[in-house]
Amino acid sequence: MKTKYAILTALCLLVSGMARAQETKVNTAVYDGILIVGYVDRGAFLNFTGPNINLVKGKSKFILGMLPSLRFKEDEGITRNAFVTPSLGVGFTYSYKIWAVQIPVYYNAKSAVKNGKWQIGVGVGLRLNGFKKKTI
């Protein structure tokens, strides 16, 4: 019985010695090639991840950065803003292979009717760099 455990332990040690650990790497980037579509404050947004700090582990990427965006929102009231407005948000993005999920935060400026405040949203998208085929 003890011989079985000794052989099993030796086999596990041999196999684990050949296994490689996944590499974790912290980077900075100006643009990551991720296209996100989402919802915030009764409107939609389209953004491309901008300047950021990211952590890569295997096929996963964790990103914290600025989000240059186009916001789509119909204003209510007599005087209105344009339906499409440029905006800059901040947020967290997680991507795995070609898929991405994002939690952005955008600031709505003070107006004659409302106080300014931060709005949290949610978005999904694609990592466009994930479509590249690797060549040897």
C-alpha cells in the first residue's frame, strides 16, 4: 500500500516539474483594440479602450483606464443637447480571448435642471486584436 503512494507521489512530482506556470505581466498601453457597446444613464455608449494600465495572465486581460466614448442619449426638455456627444469615462474592462466586459463610470455635468453626478454603466464587446492569426 505504501509503495503505491510512493510511486504515485514520484509520478506527480515528475509531471509537475514539467508543467509551466502562466506568465503574469503588467503593461501600459495607449490603445488596446477593444470595441465596447453598452448602457449608462438611460442611454448607450460606444467606446474604444484608451490609455490604461493592464495585467495579462494567460488569455485574460484586466484593464483599468480611460474610455474615450461616443454617448447616444435623447435629451428631455425644451432645450436639448445633440443625440450623439463625445465623452470621456473611466472604468474596468476584463477580456478573455476575443470577448470583453466593461464597467465604466461617466460624469454628467451640472445643468439648469440637474446637479452633476457620476453614472455607472455596463458594456460588452470584442477584442479586435484577438482576431489576428499568429504566424511562426
